[in-house]
Amino acid sequence: MQVRTERIRVRRAGGGVGDFDEVEQRVRVVPHHGPVLSDVAPDLGPLLGTDKAISLRWLGWGTTHEARAFYDLARADSYAAFQASLDHFEAGLFNFVYAGRDGDIGYYPHASYPIRERLDPQAPPYGVVPGTGDYEWAGTLIPNDCIPQAHDPPSCRIWTANNDPAGVTADGDVLDDAFYLGGTFDYGLRARRIRDRLDALGGRGITLDDLEAIQADVHSGLAEHFLPPLLAAVASQQLSPAATALAQELAAWNREDSADANAPTIFAAFYSQLLVDVFADDLPFTFPRAGTDDRLFASLLTHLLAGEPAPSGHDYLGGKTPAEVLSAALEEVAVSLPKALGPDPAAWAWGKVHTATFHHPLGGAYDIGPVELGGGLSSLDAARYQPAVNGAPVLRPAVFEAPNARIVVELGPGDPTMRAVLATGQSGMLGDPHHHDQLEPWRAAKAHPSPFRREDVVASAPNPVVFRRGFPAP
């Protein structure tokens, strides 16, 4: 290992820029792997014991050319030029979509995908692999023409929502395909909802209003998927009066994660509790970090509730039937929810417990929020949260991931027509009229026109700011 010591200046709480302490950090690096993460992440200890360490290899540690990719993308005038631009996008992974003035469309989730020498189901590459030398990168990359992509598909539609782009998860094994592309894709509930909304529009022309309505969709894919098994289970079980009341409210729910409805709160508490009951004791290291992330657990849970064994053969249900596990989770929520939010159901509205706060670097009065939000883990208007896993899974789950901007665009023979809205506004200065003037339109998914031509931008700017080249000499 290469070992070095870095001195880091850490500002004291409440102090100024010059009010800091110097902290020494010992850094170890495995030359052909990367830095040792476990040196700075003590909570990895229970996983490793005392004689092991975890290092991370990533293409981004080396020289990459993302700036060149975006420079070329801004000048691409064809799908071929779009593809060539992305040859320079190497570290990380974005879902790039394309639309040309000639009417063609494309999709290209580009990154540099390393080919691995060994794909072992007992030590899969989406986890931690042994450092024995048998699991190295082969030194070559997946060829560009083997990366999932689409250009002018027969459906004339392209949609993407972090879902599996190539069907590699369809058989439950992401290691048996021609190339390994990844193992933690979104379950696909949001992508399916996009498809269904587009299908519902039929053959008529789609407008920007239609696209805004799709972005504002708060239909719960998780509820669509997991509520029927719950309702079927409770129909065959003897429930307490409190749990029966919750089941009745869920049965009458339209499965919309609306901010003013109680049922989304009940369902979120149930789903969180279900995952805790099924996985927390069997995956003590993984589960607390994943929480209710449907990307990791929804697929396996679907198979378990259908009575199918887990691919590993492990009995996650602990010998219980799916109906018993589902009913037990609802019974637990019937106790924990009133305890957490109070006995008055009027305090259970989803927007009251599902809030977002926009934190300013200066904090305090500069912060915006908390803001009540609809949507949820699997809605198109996504607002992801990380509930606690300490027996009360829904205790005011702060939203940590939501759209930071909403944009809809129509391309035609002339200039693009675009609407956009930021989550708060364009100014971080308290008292400025643009400090949070876009908050309500953003929450309602109602964007405003955004001009493209220079003269239109200048004409519509309410507060022009001029940046002059150079600075006066001291």
C-alpha cells in the first residue's frame, strides 16, 4: 500500500473561515485498486473484522474527459455526433436521451463499463469482492455497440426512469448475460407508469401540458404492486379493530400519493414495516443503509410474497406464510402509527409527514421549508425518503431526493419551445424577490416559458446582470 498523511482544515462550529482546527488523516491506497475506504468509515468494521480492509476501484480516480463530452454535446448536430460526444463520458453513468430536428430520437446510457475477469454469484460485483486477485478488471471495456441503446424505435417513444435498460434482471440473475451492466437498477414501476400514461394519450399529438401532467403524476407504483397482496391477506386473517380500520382505508384508496390524503402515510408505514420484518434481521449490514429503497428489495419481495423461494435459498419469511407476514406488518403499524403521529388521523396527512427542506449554506433564515410534498418512492413525481428502521418506520420522513428542476421541451423545425422551473428560485440572497419565487410552481409541476434566442432572453430578463471580461489591476 501507498501511505500518506493529509492535513485537513475543519472550520469550528459557528466560526469564520479562518477559525478552524487542523486534522490529520492517514490515507492508504492500494495502487491497482484505490483508496482504503474502511479507514475513514468505522461502521464498516462489523462487516470486515479486524484483519480486512475495503478499497474502491473507480474509473473516476483516473483521467476522464466528461468536460469534453458536454462541450461536444452542446455542438452535436446529428445522432452520430451525439454518440461520438458520449465516447468521452467515461466515469459515472447518465441516461442520455436525444431528439433531433429531423424527428429522430435516441437513447444512450453511456459510461465506460469495465469487463471483469470473474463474475461470481457468491461474491457479485455489486457487493464487495475478495481482494485475492481473482476478481480484477480484465483491462478492456464493453464495446460501445454492446451498450444498450436505441435510435428511432418502432414505437416512436423513449422513456427511462433508472430502470433496467436491457432486461438483464428479468431472470433474476444479472451475471449470466453477455456483459455485466450492473445489479441495482430501479424495479421499473416508474418506467411502466410513463409507458401507461403515454399509451393513454393514444395517437393524438402530445402537448407540453400533457408532459407536465405526467411529471406531476403521484400514482404509487408500489401500492399498485403490493396493496393487492395485503388486502387479500387481511381478508383471510383475524385482525384487531385498529388494523381493520387501516385496511379499510387502504382498500378505499385511489393509490395516489396525494399530500392531503392519509392512506399514503398508512401504506408507507406498512411497506416500511414489511421490509423491516422481512429483511432487517437477515441483512443487518445492508438493510439499514438501503431502507425502503425499492431498487434493492421490491423484486425479491415480489417473489417471496408469491410463495417463491429466494434465489439464495434463504428463508426470509422465517417459516411464516406471506399472508401472516403481511398481516403482522399491518398490525404493527396499527400500534406504531398513532404512537408516532398521534391518535388524530387528521395529523396523518401525507404532506404533513412527507416534507422537504432546502438548506442554504448559511442556514437559518436562508433555508426554505419544510415544504409539504406529494409523491413518493415510486411515483413519477418522485420524492424519496429514508424512514427510520427502529420499529417506527415513518417518523416524519424528510425527503432527500426529488426533482431539482422540471423541464419540458418541444422540438420542431424552428426554435425549441421549453418550459422550466427550479425548485426554489435563482437567488440565494434573503429578501431578493427570486429567493423562493419558483417554489410553488415547482411543487405544482407548472413551469414557465424559457426563451432560447439571445434577443428573447435579454428582452424577458427582469434583472439584467452584466459580467465584464477581466478585472481592474490592483
